[in-house]
Amino acid sequence: MFAYLPHTESDIREMLERTGLSSLDELFLDIPEKIRLRDGINLPSGIGEYQVFREMEALSHRNNVEPVSFLGCGCYDHLIPAVIKHLTGRSEFLTAYTPYQAEMSQGMLQAIFEFQSLMCRLTGLDVSNASLYDGHTAAAEAAAMALNSSKKGDSILVSAAAHPSTIRILGSYYADMGITVETLPAKEGVSSLQELKERLSERVAGVVIQTPNIYGILEDLSGIADMIHAAGSMLIISANPLSLGVCRPPGEWGADIAVGDCQPLGLAPGFGGPSAGYIAATEKLLRKLPGRISGMTVDRQDRRGFVLTLQAREQHIKRQRATSNICSNQALAALGTTIYLSSIGEEGLKETALRNLNNAAYAFRELTSIPGVEAAFEGSFFNEFTLDLPCDANILVADLAQRGYFAGVPEKRLIPGADPGRLIVAVTEKRSKEEIDGFVRAMKETLI
């Protein structure tokens, strides 16, 4: 099953002699007697490799993998081109770590460079980097950039319509640091611009707004950047990158920083990860970016090469000068996103986004035709929307799971105290008309 050979008795004797010990019991003398395992482990005796595979296969069949998924809230069931798994599974990428030696890491450095270039093009901003865990921690790093760029700012405003995990992680990042994270109220499912206007001051370093937001609604950010900049603050927009195939990019809204999660771009939902976050910014914020930036250059023989142009994490430079302690190398996930965008191209991205938009619009129309099911909010949405149900959403979700559908995410699971009858439903390009119609029928039968 894997390349491993256990130690022989002679191996064990030789190792004990080298360490000056007479027995394995002597090796474990530091472990208290009362917690030592004496009776062995209750496991069946060894069986052949083929039998092990059969047992594991039988166990896997107990997993509930057949239901059609309408889950969302940051992690979606999209179509993934086969080329992504093929290329990211190559050992050159799969086993790569931080590219410390440029001459030995040209492939990985180029992959990071291409990822950065694509993120800049997608967001309409000047510079981007790599190695952020996910969209939530990307928002926290963006907030750090805003705080580090402000002379008097000691607070961050985040919309209540942002993902609850983003809000919680912002709170965790800045707990006990003298930094205040305040929630900007949401009214009718969108950020309250009146509250924003009243709360802006020189103490606010940055404002985080998500679009599409947690309810799936596309926020209208017209004029917000001017208002925020006039107060000396920065606008941070968190956006589903797939939505940028048809929606206005953060750069056109006047954002200083754009963040988000790359999961919709070629990364499998898994059990919530792994993923990669993206962050892009205006050029003036280049040296405030966390992580690393891969750049393209030429050597003395005029040959193209790739290098780490900027390394602002504490592992690379003096700790007090670092912009962040971000240490993970999410380059493999970022590579998956790079392959996805490269393989489907600009027109493919637009077509995929439009299919999400159209599928969601169709499902929304059909679901709200069911007696008792209503739209929770007005407003345009991308591939996700929120419904008010005539029953407890948790009960409906459990019933529909038995019918073969993951119906969505009850708002109460994300936000304590939320309406128990509210359900957030996501519809991607992967869902066929037959699947959507089947889902509508199943919900109707469950409710009526």
C-alpha cells in the first residue's frame, strides 16, 4: 500500500546499542507507568493488501456522496476541468515547498507569477501576491495593510453582510492589540450606507465590504470609494472571483484592496478545503502586501527567469519589519486556479459566470413559486440567494438530504440568533435543469 518496511529484530538491536540502551522498555522509561499501553490494541490480525482495499472500498460506500448539492456560503460545487488534477498531481508541483532557491524553483516561481498576473487582470488592480490561506484570512491581511498605511487609524469597519467567518477572523486577528473591529449594520440584506457615512472618521483605517455578500446579493458600491477616501480610509472589497466574469471588478469600484477565496476557480469543495486566498492592491500599497511576490527578470545572458521580488513575511526578513507572519505555501492550490483560468480563458470565464447567473435565476423563480416560500430580500444576486421558508430550515434540510438533495445552508448555522426559517441556496453551472426541477419538486412535496 505504501513504500514502508518495518524494522527487523537486528535493526532494533543495532539502534539500541547506538543509543546505549538495553531494551525498548528502557527507551520508554520517561512515560509514566499508569498511561502505558499494556494490553495491546484491539485490532484484527493482519490481512492481505487486496482485502484491505476491499474493506476500505466498502467503508467508502457508506459515505453520502450522491445528493445533488445546492450548498454555498463560500464553498461551491463547480465543474472542474480534468487537466487541473492531472497537472497539480505532478510531483514537481505536488511536493514543492517555499521557493527559496530561485535557480531550483523556476517552475513554481513562474506558476506564482502567472497566478498573480491573472488576479490583477481579474480584479482590475495593479499588484497581487501569493500564499494566503483563504478568503477570510486574506481580508484580515488586507485590514493589516490598511492599518499599517494609516497614521491615526485604529479601527476596521466590516459589513455585517460579509461572511461570518470573515468577521470572526478579523476579530481574532486584532484581539488584545488595541485595534477595534466594528460591524457595519446590514439593512434588507445589504450594507447600510447611511451607517457607513455616520461612522467614518480618521480613526477608521479600512472598510471591508463583500459582494456578492453572505446572502448572495450584489452590493451597489457606487460612490462608496469616494466617501471612504474622503475620510482618509481604505476600501477593501471581498469578491467571489468567479462573479468577476460578469460583474464590475473591485478596481472599477475604486477599491484600494481586493480579496477573496479561489475555491470557485477550479478547487474542489473537499470538506471545506484546502483553498487559497487572493489579494490584490493598488501599486502604492505594493510594499505593504503580505507573503511573497514573484517577479520576472532576465539574467546576464538575457534569458528570462523568475525570482522572489518581494518577501515581506517574517520568515524572510527581520521580524519587526515584516508585514505579516503568513507562512503557508498555498502555491499548489493557487496553481489549480491558474490552470483553471488558463484553460477556460476569458470567454470561458464569462460563459461560466453567466451560467451560474442564469441557473440561479431559474431556480429562484421556481422555488419562490412554491406556496409559503418567499425571497428574503430584494436585489440582484449572482449564484446564491436567500429564501424565507414556512418551516424550520434545519428540518427541511434534513428531510431533503434523505431525498437526495443538499438543499442549502440555514442562516442560523452561520449566524446565532438568525431567523430559523431562512435558507441560503447556491446554484452553480454544474446543476442541470433536470436537477433543479427535481430539487423544486422535492421541496414542494416536503412543504405541502
